[in-house]
Amino acid sequence: MLLPDEPHPESVHPVSHEVQIEKQIKSIRGRLMQEAASAIGMVESAVDALMRLDVQAARAVMGRDDEVDREEVRIEEECFRLLTLFNPVARDFREVATMLKVNGDLERVADHATSVAKQTVKLAKLGVPQWPTSLQELTHRVPMMCHALLAALQRDDAVAARAVMNNDEAIDKLVKRLFEEAIESMGDDRNSTAVGMLMYRCGRELERIGDLMKNIAEDLIYLVTGSIVRHEAKQAKAPTPE
């Protein structure tokens, strides 16, 4: 029995609803950052294996995809659990919704890195006489874009996220140039045609990774500022009423 002046045990160290939500979000966010590092690591390893036509390294990238898939499911389950049990609102809800979207995009980044690795195995069998300069530049630019985004995520940096978005146009131009270079590299034989098509496929996979980095950057901007970037672009293009 408690004495009149003795505080109730639950009032000594109360754990508020807000504190519980904050703790859960921090835990999920930490896992999401690890997933991001894993997916981006796969991208780096995939482009390195591609440039060296290293089949063993490419197969190692392919072997890492299942773990990212499993982690994506686990993070999604934790987010839904948080939404169900704690019913977050305002900024907390926005953060959980953003983590769900980013989680799915990171899983797709890993898928595209895996696809680059698969094309590497095929190219290694055919041989590549010379890499197109556009593809070489893509293998540098895309991983750099990934790392810039990861740093922006870690700091909740909306300005850095906008800088990441600005890289997307350059990557799109490189892929268009790659198409032309791949066509030029094709001869009359089936081997050179297959090589050209596979190199272009690698470029397209890297372009999709760039697109996903842009998507995540937009989500980060929304989280930090509440601004929906795609709506900004539409408003900028809209004609000014006379």
C-alpha cells in the first residue's frame, strides 16, 4: 500500500505516447538507413563488376538481393504495426508514410543493381571490345548520385535532396547518347548486336536507379518541408492568367 505522499510507480518514469512513437520511428529509420546502404553498395559493386566483366563479383551482387527483399518486408511490417498501434499524426504520420515509400524504392534499386549484374554475366561470355564513353560516365555518375542521396537522408537535408534531383536530367541525356553509341557499335554479326543491346540494357537499368534516387529525394523534401515537388513543377509550367 502506498503512503499518502509516495508517488505512484507509473508516475515516476511515465512513457508518453509521443515518446513511444519517437522511439519506434527512430528504430525503423535506423533499419531503413542500413537498407539504403546495402542497396547502394549493391549498385557500386554491380557497376564495378560490369566494368571489369567480373562474373564472380556479379554473382555476389545477385546473391545479396534476397536479403534486401526480406528487409524491405520487415520494415514494411514495422511501419504498418506502428500505424496500427500508435496512430501517429502530423509530422510523425508523414515520416512513417515517407519511410514506407522510400523502403519500396530501395528494394527496387537493389533489383536494378541485380539486373546490371545479370547483364554482366552475359556480356562476359560475349566479350566487349570497347565500352561506350556514355556508359562509363553513367557508372560514375549514378553511384555518386546514390551516395549524395544517402547523405541527404542521414541529415534530413532538403537542399541536398534538390541537388540530387538536378542530376537526373544529365543521366537521361547520357542514356540517350548510349543508345546512339550502342547502335554504332553493332556490326552485321549477332555477337556485336547482342553486346550493343546488353550495354544499352545496363544503361537503362542505371537510368531507373537514377529515377528512384530522384523519387526518394522528392519524398525527403516533402518530409522536411511539406512541399510536393511534382506539384511545384506543374505550377511552374502553368500559364500565367492574363
